[in-house]
Amino acid sequence: QVQLVESGGGSVQAGGSLRLSCVASGYTTRTMGWFRQAPRKEREGVAVISPGGLSTSYADSVKGRFTISRDNTKNTLYLQMNSLKPEDTAMYYCAGSATIQPLDVFILGRNINYWGQGTQVTVSS
């Protein structure tokens, strides 16, 4: 049974930092990423990473502030979020594919096989 379990969300003030983690079990992780969905908005890709961790891609809105990484020895995906803004407030989801996917396709939310349950991030001004 495949499971993606996120943790690390919380409430912070603008300018603060959070680190999200996602532990995968039950399958060999391939392309993975973080997505988010704010109230009354569509889910959007935030950051994605290749299976080996050498290639990454980010949404323009988070470039320079967020960093995605992974530790395949621990089957864990991370998202370091710095300089947080109120507009970063959303439910953040970990996602994975069963096969290797082009990052520019995966960040659009295509060919995703597995989703986590989400972790809430709230940024106050």
C-alpha cells in the first residue's frame, strides 16, 4: 500500500520559515513534488524534483524563497520555505509518480499517481 505522509505545516508570521517533510512508503519513489491549494483556488504546482534529486523546477511565485530536496535513503521529500508571505497560505500536498516524468509536465499536475493527505500552512501578516 502506497502512502505519502506530510508533516511540518503550521502557522507563522510573514517573513518566517517552515520545513515540510513527506515520507513515502510502499513504492519506489520517482518524480516527486509539492503542490498547494488555497481556499477558492485551484491546486497549483509549487516545486518538483527528479528521482535522483539533480533537477528541480519551481513556480515563479516561490523561486528564490523555497527549496525542494529529497533523501532517497530515507524515502523523504522536503520543502524548505523561507521569507513566507500571506499568499503562501494553503494546504500543501506531497505528490509522486510511479514512473519518471518530465518536470515541466509534472509541475502542471499531470501523471501523478500518488497524493499525500496534505499539511496546512498559514502565514499571517
